[in-house]
Amino acid sequence: MDTKILLENGTNELEILEFTVAGNSYGINVAKVTEIINYQSVTPIPNAHPSIEGIFMPRDKMITAIDLKNCLQMGVSEAGGLFIITNFNKLDIAFHVDNVVGIHRLSWTEIIKPDATIAADSSALGVVKIKDKLIIILDFEKIIADINPETGLRSEQLAELGHRERCDVPILIAEDSQLLNKLIVDALHKAGYVHLIHTANGQEAYDVITDALQKGKLKEEVQCLITDIEMPQMDGYHLTKLIKENDETKDIPVVIFSSLVNEEMRAKGEQLGVDAQLSKPEIVKLVEVLDGLLLKK
């Protein structure tokens, strides 16, 4: 299966791979998918998390197999079905699913963020309705972080930076995950960055920028943007495109902080004029990049 992203850069579109588990429909951003293969036997790992089926080597690379049905608290998968092999956060992981339905091309404006009745720690990144069918787009980063918190963002890593002076440079953050949003804010506070505005998606972040422009206070309110890529309403690429194509905002440093940063996606970011691109667990590198962009001004 060819999963190359053919979408024009910064269009606020994405491709969702629809698949089924236990009769329910779910989705994953095609940008995370490297290939789809038939199920094959795996080698169990002693004392591993219940959702880890084991490991296997379809070629020359060892891959961990995750039972998605077990992750979603619907029982245990039997042999059969498919493996969706993914790459994000610099990890190669296979998710065991029942069936793959197809690919849908969508706008991020069509992705509905779960409302407050859904727990903040839910594994649902968003929901999309296609032909009267609801497809839940799963938060695979959270699923993996729940299995092994060491793969997620950990602010205690900042201790290696030593003592930090307070910095009042205003930084805007666009991150739809409530948990990650809070973790990023807490981590930057520990690193000395105290003037932070955090928003839940690219549209909210762009509204902050346009409001600051209208008030003539852009420099006082936004001097840097940290943005995720995958977000409902407006993604990080479209947000970056709007900023970099506007003469009044093009000098704002944009840092993409996302699980999707790989060679192909890095090229997309460079085409849009992104100033730095980092994978989400790299919180220390994020602070170092901010230091380089902001403290030398």
C-alpha cells in the first residue's frame, strides 16, 4: 500500500485510514502509516503490558505488536486480521486490527473534537461523520504513552539543563491534547518561559495572532509559536502557511512539535518556512531551540 502524502502543502487537509476493531470504525492519519500487512505470529515478551502481543521482524527491523482491541478495553484479539505498521515519535509499532476499509480525504474542519462529557484522558483524538457513519480518530501517541509512559513527554528531563533564568518572551502554543498542552506549559514554566498562551487548535492560535495584530500589539503578545501538526479545525501546517505568507507575521518563529516529524514531513515543514521541527518527546531540545530563537534577539 502506498501511503505517501500527495496533498498540497498547507491546505488544512489530511487522509484518514479507516479500519475496524470489534465491529467499530476507527481512523488513523495516513501520515503515521508505513504499510499494512497480513497478521503474522509474534514472539511474546515475558511480563509485558497486557496490550503488547509481542515482537516480530517482518524484514530486518524488530517491531512491537500492539493488540488494539485490548487497548480499547474490548477483550483480546484472536490470530488473524491485519497489522497496521506505523512510525511516529521515532517508534515503529504494529497495531493489530480486524480489517481495513479504505482512505478518506478530509479537511481538519470536518474533525469534531470530543466535548467535555468525554474524559480528558480518552483515546479519541476526534470524530468524523462519513455517510452517516461515525469514525473515531484515535490518539495513538496517548495509547502508546499509556502502555509505556517513558515514550511520552517528561518534564523531569529538564533537570539536565540546570538553573534557568526567568524569560518573559510571549510564546503561543497550539496543541489539541489537553494532557500534552498542560505538560508543555508546565515544562516551559520550569525552563523559565513564563509568558505562555495555550490554545486547543490552529484556528484558536490564529485568532490570537489576528487579534494581536488588530490591537497593534503583536510583539507584546506573540513572539514565537509552538504548534502540533494534527489538530481539529486547523492543522499546524495551514497555521504556518497563514503566518509565513503574511508580511506582518512572517518573522514570527514557528516551531513544529509533533509526533509526525520524519524525513517526509520535515520536507513539508521546510517548504512552508518552519523555523524548527522536533519530535514530541524531545522536550529538552524544544527548550534549547527556543533559547536559540528567542534569547539571542
